[in-house]
Amino acid sequence: MATYVDGFLIPVPKASQAAYRRLARKAGKIWMEHGALSYTECMADDVKPGKLTSFPQAVKLKADEVVWFSWITYRSRRHRDAVNKKVMADPRLQAMGPANMPFDGRRMIWGGFAAKIEF
């Protein structure tokens, strides 16, 4: 089982869904080649704005966007750091560059999480 997870919330314009999927497939292959245990991309299907907080509010979702929730799993934080070092040095990922992203990266939320309960 994975003991470390990188999680992401990403607001993607509805008009850019196909471009985002292409990008995610390429990125996922790179992460997996460099040792990630799994790579998952999920598009919001039943996500509503909340009164205090919610996925849409967290990314300041616009009417023409949809939230993607994604995660990558690793054996440990150390394993994650080693995999990410290789991924960030991979020329295929560097070629994707911030200017080529089909979403507003300033509103992307991400972080690393140590798993505490797993079944």
C-alpha cells in the first residue's frame, strides 16, 4: 500500500478538457516511469458549492470551468521526493512548461500527505 500521496485540485476550463486529458496522460506516464505507484485524475461529477468551503470555492471556480481532483501515490515521502526529482528533470515534463498548461496554475492547489489510515 501507498503511504504517501500528492494531491491536487485543478480548475480546468470546459473548453480545454481534451487538452487537459492529453496533458494528464503524458504526465501520468512520466510519473509512472520514474517510480510512482499510481497516478489518478478525476473530473468533478457531483461537486456543489458549499456555504463555508467546497472544491469549487477552493479553486475559485468560474462558470466555464470544472474541478479536477488528482493524486499520485508513493511508498513514502522519501520515495516521493526521489520520484519528483527525476520527474522535474525529465525533458518531456519541462517541454510542457507553464505557458502550455490548459488551466490557470495560479488556482491549482496541491500538497503532500502522509497516509495514517489505510485498508
